[in-house]
Amino acid sequence: MPALRNARHESFAQALARGASAIEAYAEAGYSVRGRPAAILRASDLLRDAAIARRAAELRDGAIAPAGADAASEAGTPVTVDTLIAEAEHVRRLALEAGRFADAIAAIKEKGVLAGVRVDKRDGATPIDPKTLSDDELALIARGGGGGAVAPPPGQEVPD
């Protein structure tokens, strides 16, 4: 059976196949669970949908790979940057189809980190202008000491 035409239904079936509960799968598919009793009822309605149940069973039994998933990684091929980028792209598309723009942006950011074009976290160090340092301070840094924070020579105070 091909992927379900409704992206949310496909996402719901994939989550069920991974072992999520109906309400977890409902939330993963982009549906609102704010009114929990109503969400539980709607999730149970989706559980009873024959096409969704059939798709979830096929995915769970391994008959076919999830739509857009890298079949090679499902078969035990090593995870690579390329396979991770492909999976992030799949998640981005599903998020956009479900109207989950924050999730789509998160997937875009992850692709950037994986591709090496975006730095995920900076170290917080303040750059030092070498023109403002004395010869002794520069020599200390060159020898591997100081680590960017330069101590004043003995007997001198740190200027404010």
C-alpha cells in the first residue's frame, strides 16, 4: 500500500507503527490535544479508519518503509550525514504539510548543522584584539597559556 494521501493520517500511521499510543500518534501527526477528552475520541476514530489501520500494520510488520524514509538505514546500513539530512528533509516536509512551522524550522536548522553551514552553539568566548595586548601577554598565549584570559603581571591590578 502506498503512503496515505493525507499527510496527517500517514504521520499518525507511522507513529502507531513505531509503538506510540493513539493520543501520542495523534499529537505527532499535528493534531491539537488541548481538549484531551475530545482529542482521545478523534484519535480513536482514526484508529478505526480501515486505511490507517492497514497502513500502520504494514509499517509495523516491515512490509514497506515509511514514506520518505531512507530504506538503506532501515535495513541496517550505517547512518551518514547524507541519510540524516534526508530524514530531516522528510520531517521538514511533513511538518509543513501539517502546518507545524516551528517543527519545520527546527528541521531546517538541523539540516544546516549537519551540512556544516550552521553552528549549533557558540563557545561564548569573547575575542581578544591582539593589538591591545603586551608582548608578554602575546608570548603567554603563544606558549599555550592564558587560554584567552590574560593575567596581569605580578604587582599590577586588573584595569576596569
